[in-house]
Amino acid sequence: MAALDKRATIAVVGAGSMGAGIAQVAAAAGHLTLLFDTSPEAVSRAIEGIGAGLERLVERGKITPQARDELLLRIKPAATLEALSDARLVVEAIVEDLRAKQQLFARLEKICARDVILASNTSSLSISAIASALARPELLVGMHFFNPAPVMKLVEVVSGITTAGTVAQTVFDTAAAWNKSPVHARSTPGFIVNRVARPFYAEALRLLEEGVADGATIDALLRESGGFRMGPFELMDLIGQDVNYAVTCSVYDAFYQDRRFLPSLIQKELVDGGLLGRKSGRGFYDYAAAVERPPPGSAAAQKPPPAVRISGSLGVAEPLVALWRQAGIPVARTRGGANAVRAGEAVVALSDGRSATQRAADCGESNTVLFDLALDYADTGRVALAAADQASANAVNDAIGLFQAAGKTVSLVDDTPGLIVMRTVCMLANEAADAVLQRVCDAAAVDTAMRSGVNYPLGPLAWADRIGPALVLQVLSNLQLAYGIDRYRPSQLLRRRVAAGTFFHTG
């Protein structure tokens, strides 16, 4: 199939921020674009808003005044649904209500040509359910943009059980022609992004609930060490606690209360109390002008150890060795062993999903201190450490000094299985693997979706390949053992990759 020709008319129903953004995208691609809303005033405001946004782009030199004027001329208000009769593609961006969407599309079926493509921008409703009310359900497809639509690259092209493959491919190709990054997805709860992203919030909320660290420290670690653009608590405040909580509850209920998606009582308390984030002035953070953001926890300066001895391999953390040597610390290495670093009294190792206390007991090393995963150990400015309950104060200080010598700010957090970044990344990879296993999408699509839709530094499965599927499986298995719940059950696809010695991506 091929993208719709630029001469094809596009219609958008719903003139809120998302509908206006979609209309701008279609018009920017060269299409005559009709914008309809039950409120004519909403259409006028939307077009005025598009114009104001384009004017800012002109002022910044991003587009020319001529391009702005031509784009605006291609967006036309539609007074009635009947005015959309010539549209080749109609994109719906109205309220998230199943009955309302079904009624709208049923009317559009009667108004538009028999081969019109009907697309829903729903983020949470079943495409199959919407299509069930139509005479030609094969023509309905999901076309889920991300806000703001003119900026965000991702479009989830969602096929319901009756969606024609040719229809989905035409929408996919059209989105690509609109300079978007489309991915195919099957209509299941949350599609790709809203499903796979749940652990990013859920694990942070659990860590906060358990007192592992405060929100500012967890945010800083996932930003500075994990490479995420925003930490989970500041992101939930930006999205809106009520919106984020509602999505979590929707996915949780849609998966028949699977504990992987269990909502948080902490977040419910914020919603119940009206602390919704930036839009209410307070959420996890206080947004009053006079209130400063609390700083992340950072350990006091400690002396570096005089020398270190490494047994085995540090895996993805190997870049630390060069940093220690650059700092003038003699490094001795032995093959085999515990994949750990002896620094002064401390025995330091990368988290494998056990708590430091449990690993110390298992290995007979009371002075065990674990460090967290980082996206890039050479460049990261902050690393989390957690010490076993048995560890001496000197051992903890030796471990802190070791990482400070490598140029890292150390956040000492309470001991917990999997630490913060490692736990989060492994859970994201696990959910992504299950999405692939269940034929929601393929591995390339899930990674594209998470990079383009929520700005992850790496796709979850590419990240799993980087740190090694075997370590991801080990972390999840140890988390499941520690908590005794199947929230952390490893995906069968992950188990297969480890058993076969293969990766999620080839080449």
C-alpha cells in the first residue's frame, strides 16, 4: 500500500489540543484539512492557537512566513459533519467515551464515501469495540498521536480484530509521509506505550513507599544515571496525577487485575487530596514560586581506597575500571570469581536483583555494597549505592570514595532488591518482551515506540540486549523471590532468549 496522496482531504473531528495538533500535522504535510467540533468556538480557538504557535516558529526562524500562511490556508473549519463528506481519512479526537465514538463513526459511515478510512486517536479504548458498532468495521483503525502532536514523532497504528490490513498499512504509510515514526500495534489494553511504560511509574512509587529514597533522589538517579529525560515523579506531576492514575487503573482493570499494573496508594492519596501536580500547583513537588525543589540525596566526600582488586568481569560497568585508573587508583584483576571489586573493607558489585543484605548472607561477605545500573558509566554523573545491613561504616565509606574517585556523585539509598535504575529498566524490558510475545507488536516497534513516544534513551529491548538478557532474567527472578509475588515474573520470551543464547534484536 501507499500513503494517501497529498490531494486527499483529511478531516479531524474534535478541536481540543490533540485535534488541533493533528490538523496542523496533516496540513503541514500538504493536505486540505477540515476541522470540526460540536462547538464552533472551539474550532475558532483551535485555528487561532495553531496560528499563534506557527508565529512563534516564524520568530525563531523555524519556518518562513510564507510556509505559515500556506499551512493556515489549508486548515478549514467545518460547520457540520456533513461537510466532511469528501474526506479520504477522518481522524477522531473526541472524548474518551466508547458510545460517543461509536455513534460518531456510525454517522460518518453514512456521510462519507464507502472506502473512507476512519481513524480513532483513542489512547485507552478498544479499537475492536469501537468498530463493533459499524457496518464496515474493517475500515476503522487506531491512529494514536502523542501530545503535542506537531512535536512528538510517534503514531501508534492500532489494528482491531476486524481492521483490514490494507487500511492499517495505508495509515502507517501516511503517518510516515507526515514525517512521523509510526508503529503497528494490535488492539490490546494500553497498546504499546501506555502498557510498557507502567513500570517506570510503578517501581518508583513502590520504592518511595518502601522508603528506599525520596522522590527527588529517585528522579535524579533515573535522569542522571538512567538517562531518562525526566524522573517518574516530576513526569507524573507534569502529566497530572489524576490522568496518570486513571491510565494505570484502566490498564490494571483491563488486564483483570494483573499485579504488574497494581495502582499505588500513594498516588491515590494525592489524587484524593487534589494534589494533581503542576496544574494544581502541588503534587509530589510544590510548584509555588517561593518553594525550591528539594535536592537529591548525595553522600559526603570520602577518601578513595588506596587500591582495588577486581575478580571476574564487571560487565556493562567495565568503563569504571578506566576511570579508577585515571584517578590514580591501582587496579589488580583476577579471572573468574564473584564479579566484584574489593576496595578497602568493601566488596562492591553490580546489583543482580538481590538486596545487598541477601547477597552478603549468600556470599558470606558482610561488607557487601551494591551499585546500580547506569546508561553509560563513563559519562553518568550520579550512581546509587546500597549497603548490606551487616556492612561496617568503614566499608560503606570505602565504596562511596571509590565511586567519587571516578567522578560520580553518590546517592546512598536504603537497601532494596534490584536498586532503582536496574529494577526499573528490567521491568520495562520484561513488559516489552511480553508485548512482543503476545503479538502486540514486534521488537523494533516497541523500542521505536518508547523512544519516540516517551523519549526513553534506549528502547527497553535494546537496553536488555546491552546489559544482557541473562542478567535481566537474573534480576527479575531475584525480585520475584524477594517479594514472593508474580509482579516480577519473567516473560517467557525473555526465558527463551536466555536459554537460546540469543538477543531480542539481531545484527
